[in-house]
Amino acid sequence: MENLGGRVGVAGLGILSLVLAVALVTVVNRATGFNPFTLTVWSVIPAGAILTGAAATSGLPLGSQLFRTRPPQLKIVYVVTGAALAQAAVYYGEYASLVLENGFRVAERIGFFNYLDIRLTTAHLRLGPAQAGTGDVGIFGYWLALFQFAGFILGGLGTFILLKDRPACGSCSRHLRTLATGTQHFNDRDAFDTYYENVLSLPMEGPEFADWMTYDPDRKQVREGSILVTSTLRDCPCCHSQHLSQTIRIMGKKEWGSLSRLARDTAIPRDLDLTPVFRGEPSRAAMQDAA
């Protein structure tokens, strides 16, 4: 399997961050008697669970950066499974270490699920500026635990926002690296339409394609309505296949606005290197043929 090492590395760091996050929560709870996982804002927003979820899944984007490898496609499965394991581990850590003032070690007297039921149903909420206590929450404690579970998932999924726009090779799952970029400015809509509709239909190994890719008629005449084309050439560090992406923006009264519907990504034939094209030269394979 291609890029097995990268996949294993990303998964390994993901598991490590999960274990470390749970361990940190457990240590803080044992040292201070306060469980960060259960921290809530306005009594119902599971801020502690959200932060724990973000910390527990931070290994995936870190591993993705380190190994230049896309995380598993089923990220939601990882996050939900991690949330269930982490929440169970946090509760079990409390259970295993809880010693009452009279020296009564809870784990030696009652089972884990009995402890969990007591813990959830006898929890207290504090409401309002005076932080008035509500007394035992009863069955609502299970709903609070469910909110914490959802908070962990929310925090975990939040880390993937860091990766959502990073393009990756469909074959190797490796994140693409940038080789070259170029910009082109158009004030004439017809000129832009001609360029946009025809440039990628030209033979990429030919000089005409290289000329079009560096054609920039209005670089120094940007005004309202100007169109900016940004072309980015990337390649896969594993299989070295190249990809050309283009984003389109239009100048408003004060700033550029995105025309996301016109963005496009094109896979380059494997025998072509388009790096020279961004200097206005034919592709490298075409230059070798000419020689």
C-alpha cells in the first residue's frame, strides 16, 4: 500500500494525543479535585469537553503536517469513537482514584456502573449570578453527559477545519506541495472568457499554453471589476503527479471577492512537468523532445 508509513504515523499521533489528553484530565482531577472535562459555561455548554476534544484530536492535524499525509477519510468515526473512549476513561479515572474523607475507597466497594449512575444523577448545577445550587439533577445528569459527549465531538471536528482546504493526492493521500504560482489580471470580460474557456484545452506541452499561462494584460491597471486569476502548480511528494488549480476573484469597490464557482483543479499528465510554464517556457517534457 502506497504511503503506509505516513498513514501509520498520522494514526499513531492521533492515538497519542487522545491518550495524553485523557491522562492530563485525570492528573488534574487527582491533584486538584476538579475535573476539567466537566467544566460548563452557563450550566449547559460543555466548554471542558469541547477543549478536551480539540486537544485529543490535535495529533491528527499535527501528524498530517509532519508526514504530509491526509487523515483517514472516516474522520467522524475516529472522533466519535475517541469521544466514547475518552469520556469512559475520564469517568473511570475518577472512579478508580476516588477516596472519601473516611478512607472509603469507592472502587473497592461498588461497581463502576453503579458509581457512574450515582455520579450523574447526584450532580449539582449552579445557576444565575449568585450561583445558586439546584440540588441533585436526577435523570438530567445523563443528558448533561450526552452534552459533554457532543461537546467532545464538536471540539474534535473543529481541529479538522485546519485541514479542510489542503489539497491531497487522490492516489497516495499525501498532501500536495506547492511548486509554482502565477497571477493574471483581466479588465476585459471578453478577454477573460476567451482565456478561461480555452487555456486548459490547449496542449500543455506546447508553447501556446505557456504563453497563455503567463499572459497578464492588465497587471498595473487594477480597478473595480478587474478579474484576478491565481494559478497554483502542486505535486505529490510520493508519486510526483502534478495538479494545476485556479481560483478566480473579482475586484469590488474596496477589496477582492471570490468567484468560487469558477475555481477548478486539473490533473496533469504524468510525463509533463509544468514548472517551466510559469516562467513562460514550454513544459519540461516538451523541451526534452525539442532537444
